[in-house]
Amino acid sequence: MPFYLSTIGFDGASAPAQVLSMVTLAGGVSALAFGKVIMRLGQGLTPALGFLLMAGGFGILDWVHSMMMINLGALLIGAGFGLTMPTFFAIALDTAPARHRGLVSGAITTSIFLGQFISPIFSMPLVTTIGYEGAFGVAALILVAMAVAVGTVFHRRSRSTVPA
């Protein structure tokens, strides 16, 4: 984010800090609402909603250059992240045997950190080829596809396990 903001004229340290704080704030708020959301939408539609929110945020970043709209995109990304992360922990811990729950939660946490480490290896060539905005657009499309896939797979699974 700091490199992107610099390319569009926001060179100071406060702009990236502001955007990242929006992600964190929205993520925390939506994570607090997670329990109510998953009770209403279920294990399939909750992460699908999270992916769609993130897609909307990246879609905004693909098209705008004002700090107000960039912050809105960051809020959507954070809100989506705040719904998807608890969902996957809940699903994994619900399905894991009690003796493996520590390992499972550690594996999910490790995958999050590895993803943060590995993502520049994949994203920087994309940014070099099509620019930041193009990379944000590709991320938005991937997140929409993930929303459809996760919503479909987990929604079917949760419906098929409900007794008739």
C-alpha cells in the first residue's frame, strides 16, 4: 500500500498508516459481528460475503485515486477479512478432532503468515506487468470467484448435513 499510494501522489507516512488503520478497524468490527452474521448466513454465505466485501474494496482501489475512496476500499477489505478469518477457524476447529485442534489452529495461522510472506512473490510481477490498479482488479475478480466457490461448496455441505 505505501508504494501504491506513493505512485498516485500520497508520499507521506500518514496516508499508508491511515489506510492500514481502516483495514484493521473494519476487520475488528466485523470480527466482533461474526457470531451474529454466521448464525444468520451460515458457514457458506458468511465467507462468501467476506470475499465479496474484499472484492468490492479491491474493485474500488482499481478505479479511484482519492483518499476518501481508498479508505472506503480499505474498510471493505478489512470488513471482509474480519468475516472470512473467523469462519475458517470455526469450520476447521468444528471438524478437527479435539486432540488435533491445536495443530489445526496453528496450521491456519501459519498459512496466513506464509501467505503474507509469499504474496509479494506473486503480486509484484503482476504489478510490474499491469500496474497496481490492474493488480487490484485481478484480485477483485479472484475474490469474486472465491466467493462463488466457497459459498457454493460450504452452503451445499451445510444443507446436506441438516437432518430432514
